[in-house]
Amino acid sequence: MSASADARPVRLLLIAGEPAGIGPELALKLALRERPCELLALADSAHLRALASHLGLAVQINDYSGGAITCAAGQLSVLTEPLAHTVEPGLVDVANVPQLLRCIDRAIDLCLDGSFDGLVTGPVHKAIINAAGVQFSGMTERLAARAGADDVVMMLASPTLRVALVTTHLPLSAVPAAITAERIARIARRLHLSLQQDFGLPQPRIAVLGLNPHAGEDGHLGREEIEIISPCLHALRAEGLNLGGPLPADTAFLPQVLKDYDAVLAMYHDQGLPVLKYSDFEQAVNISLGLPFVRVAVDHGTALALAGTGTADPSSLIAAFETAFAMASHRRAARA
């Protein structure tokens, strides 16, 4: 990207997510706030207008065809992708799946060509996408495949905690075999680099958890710490990474321990994420590290039972937008 292109304001895209879920409502509630950068939503503008009227939300929907994008409170610029069927809140429809996938793919392309700095995503409904005949394991996987990124790491973050994962959606029985030195090293390096580039931390401090209770208890409760994790961390420290551990997971999240670290690297999904979600669920966000553009998502589902009621809490989407803006700004500064 040229220096002149970097002189423009930060520009972010918003995918509202499953149209029958709470994502469109959250997008409208985000639009009620003044924003520090340009934000363009990909959705069906007619659907958003009808929903705003139904919910009594004073949001003006502006169809976007190029040019400047408003940041004003109460206005939302929309690059429209028409839905096949009228949406009934709470009822997913396979006929509307192609519209969502077009929104996702178009957003990726606009980020890849440098038109936008990043992407904020609302919740999607994996089951209905797969029911439509599309193999869909998750938004992160689709983003990575289309962007040609092989080294994407999931990190959840809140105002008080960042947790990245060595393994993500694996059965617990499959986790030990997946804990390899190569995998830990690859993810630790990516986390280290992303904390520098996206969060402005020149010397990030990372707490690495052990796999077993009490980090293996000197081999009495498992040998992965002795044979795999500790040697890997020793080698990474020689590369200049500031790593603590392997730490026992049951005490690593104590405030007096966390104060010495900028992020935690957990070995598996339910080792680290329950703590984060318990402490800051409403403001937790899901970040994809390792993409060529910023991507931040809400950390909750479509909440179909709440759709159309006007009661959905926009806190996570607001946090995702603010996080994406901060990350994109850090990337700009790093390139300057």
C-alpha cells in the first residue's frame, strides 16, 4: 500500500452476520454511536431499514456506491447484497445463506486489495450454512483459505485479558497428540509478532500454560511439560521471545501472576477461555491473528431467541469495532 493510501482514515468493514439472528440489530445499535473511522456494512439495506423501523432505532441507512463513508452517529453506510427471502427474526433460511457468503467473500476481497484495513464480523449460524450444502467449519477458516493464510491463530481478548490457543476445536482426547514443539513454536511466534504489530507492545510478555494439572508436577502427572513444552520454550527464548512457563493453569490467572504478562498461551480451548468469558463476557472479542488484514469478531452466537426483540446487548460488537480500529491504527503506525 502506498504512503498516500495510508494517509486516508482507517476504513473498516462490518458483516452483520446471520440475518435472522441478533447481528443486524447489533449493527444498527453500533451505528447509533459516533465512530472514529469509516465503517461500511455489508448487508441487505432494505432489511436493515425495515428492522430499524420495527425496533424504533433512529438509524439512517445510506446505500454506498463509492466515495466517503459517514462516521456520524445515527447513520450507517451499507454496501448492499440482496437477500433471497424476507427475513423472519429467529428463523434461519437456507435460501439466504448465499447472501451471507457473498458478504463474507466480498469483504475479504476489499481487504485484500487494500481498499479497507480490516473486518468486524457479527455472529453466523454454522449449521444453516452447512445445511445449505456449503462445507463451513468457521469464519476464521473461510477467511484464512480465501486470503491464502496458513498461520492463523485464534485469540480471545477482553479489557483485562488476552488468551491465545495452541489447539482450538478438538475433542479433549485428541489434544495431547496435537501438542507438539513445532505447533507451540509456530503459534508463540505468531502471537509475539501480532502483539508487536497489532497492539503496540515492543517486548510482549507471554505466559505459557502447561498441559497437565500443576504443569505435570515434575513428571508425576504427565511428561509433556518436560519432554515437549519446556524444551520448546527454551529454544524460543534463545530467539528473543519473552516467555514464562510452563505455568500451572489453576494459578496462572491470578491477578498477581497476570500483572507480569501481556497475553496467555493456553494449550487447549477450555483451559483458557472459560476464565476470560467469566471475567468479561460482554466485552470479549475473537481475534484472528496472522491474516493480511485485521479481523475481530463478537464472542457470542446468533441468539435466535432474542432476534427482533430489541433486547440484544451490543457490548461485544462495540468492543470488536473498537479493537479492530485500535489494531488497524497500530498497523498503520508500524508501517509509517
